[in-house]
Amino acid sequence: MADDAQADCLFCRIIAGEIPSDKVYEDTIVYAFRDINPGAPTHVLIVPKRHIRDVAAAEAADGALLLALLQAANTIAQQEGLADRGYRLVWNVGPDAGQSVFHLHLHLLGGRPMAWPPG
């Protein structure tokens, strides 16, 4: 496990290969895998390899990392055939927003029309 990973973090363990996942994308900064409890036909979690608690904990120095997550989301949307019809990107910050794993992650959802407001 990388020096900045946390041994008790589910996503750090997935990135390290200790827990299996259905990987859809990986580069030097980002790891993305299918959500095991999908909220849409396509539901991918896009996570930085470096542990950051959530998007609220990101700092100015993390700008390139946040951009890498968005670029990965756009690439995955293309790969998954979602780019032409549309997709949703969601950050959950804190328990009241539904965050259950406290490792920054971006949800990519698509494959069906999305209602607004969500729910």
C-alpha cells in the first residue's frame, strides 16, 4: 500500500489490489471501478490514488488531481457510450450527503434519463 494510503480505507485497499474491483480506468493519478450497488445502469466511482478524505478537504495544491478526476470521468463517459446522451457527475461530502466511504470519489452515472432533483 502506498505511503499516503490508509490501511482502514476501503478505497485505498481496492486501489492497492487487496480487494477486487471491476476496474474501468486507471492512470498514474486515478483509479476507477464500477459501483457494487449501482444507482444507474452505468455507475462508476472515480477515485484519486492518493488518499484525501473528501472534496472539502482538497486544497489549492490538489487542483491537478481534481482536474485528473474530471478528465478521467470524461474519458470513461466516452468509453461507456454516454457522452452523446449525457451523464451525471456527483460529489458526496459528508454523511448527510450520503458519503459512506471517506476517500474522495466522484460518481459517474448514466445509461438512463436522470430525474432532477435527484431522489
